[in-house]
Amino acid sequence: MPELPEVEVVRRGLHAHVVGRTLTRAVLTGARVARRHPAGPEDLMARVEGAVVRAADRRGKYLWLVLDPPDDDPQALVVHLGMSGQLLVEPADAPREKHLHAAFDFADDGPQLRFVDQRTFGGLALTTLRPDPHAPPPGPHAPPAHAHGIPEPVAHIAPDPLEPAFDRGLAARRIKGKDTEVKRVLLDQTVVSGIGNIYADEALWRAGIHGRRPASALTRPALGRLLGHAEDVMREALVQGGTSFDALYVNVNGASGYFDRSLSAYGRTGRPCPRCGTPIRREAFANRSSHFCPRCQVRPRVVRAPRR
């Protein structure tokens, strides 16, 4: 599924093309696209009509539009991109995509916002906003929090490395407190959000750490460096539009990112490590794949209990 850089690319496109506009109509095709909205698609369509889009926000891999309805408190339209969800800004008379599940019209008669999802794992939900539980205490030096709040379904997600609320030292301490493989902890969105399989492999390669090393065995400075590498690689990916291995992960104009050309570990099985030349190795990991250099990232030794 798309990770932080790919979702941030979409958020920026929404900010440029949708924020400030008034919704006049929403058309949802079928009930599956609104299965996360308990009241169903008809309720969602009715409640967004007349709402002004105040912001396009994100935390980690989670994306939402802040809507200001005419007769209600601000709401969040949470967009779950799933494995193949796309938000596209297109003319209203453009041909309908084969897997179009939702279309939004605006009062200015400008381009539509469309939700396209080939594999149908994504969807839409309208929910309330609450104060950000991770916002720092107010003060002259406190970084800005999400001005409109956080959607209820996102409140349990930890800050991501690209937002002001992220505390690298705190995240390193939380990771060290986990007695499991460090890659597994990196993928835990309640510890640090936004990092998925691609950028976990890349950050671990840059840090020279094998993903199966116990998180508790790493020093806090090493974990801090690892998180720094995760931030760096995601910022670099963001500049290049994210990582698109096929036509699924695109921006709102349908353009693919090209950071896959700059990857050092992920997807490079059998190719030489850019640092030492040793062929990159791939192994199964938690229903995914891990990619690493067996020389730069030494696999931890497994101490087995003696047989009796």
C-alpha cells in the first residue's frame, strides 16, 4: 500500500486543487466504498453536500479532508487508499474510469475529485474531529498542531517523522522498549507512523542494521540514527513524487513517482549493494519481503536452547 511520501504527494495535490471549494454533489457507486461509514453511502452523500473543504491533512499513511458543513461542526472525510486507491482531479466530462467508485462536484463547475480503486480495499468515511492527543503543550516554542483536529479513527496513530509533533528521542525510547525485531516495530503505526515496507528496508540499509535485530538490543543513539535515515529517505522520495512500481500510486493528475530508480535495497534482489557490491538478498518477513545486504547488515545470531 502507499506509504507516507506517496500519501503526502496526494495531500499536496488536494491542497492545491480542492481546498477552499464548496461541494455540491457526491455520487458513490455501490456500498463497498462507504463500508467504513456506518450510516452508509446515502448518508455520506447527503452530509457532504454544501460543505466547504477547509484543509487536506495527513498523519502517516492516513489522509483526510476537513469539511465545514453549512449547519454542523467540521467533519473529516477520511480517505483509505488501501492497496490501489487513487484520488484524481479531472474535468467533469472526462471519460469515467473503469474502477471509479466516487465522484465529487463543486460549486465553481471546475474539475471533479474522483476516487478510483481497482482492488476495492480502500474507501471513504465521514467522522468527527477531536483534539490531537499528540499535540505538544501550548507555548511560545511549541510546534503547530493539526489546526482542525484529528479524525477519531486516526487518533491512535503516532506522529510521523515529517510532522512538527514528532519527537525522535521519544520514538527511539519507545522502539527500544519493544522486545521484538526492529523492522516489525518500524512498521507499527502506533509507535511511529508513515513507514511501510519500502522505506523500512531503505532506512535499515542506510543504518547498516538487519531488520531482525531485536529492537531492545539497539542503543538509543543507533535508533535515533535509524529514524533519521527514515526521515531522510522519505523526504528524498517525496521530492521525486514517491515510489511507483506500477500505475497505481499516482498523484492527483495521474502522474507516477520515480523514486524506485533511487532505491538501494528494496526490490533489488541479486543486484550489487551500492555500498559494498555484495548482492542484495530477499527473505520472507511477516507476509512481506525484506531486502538487505548480508555484508552491511549482519543477520543476528539465533541462540538456540540446548536439547534435553
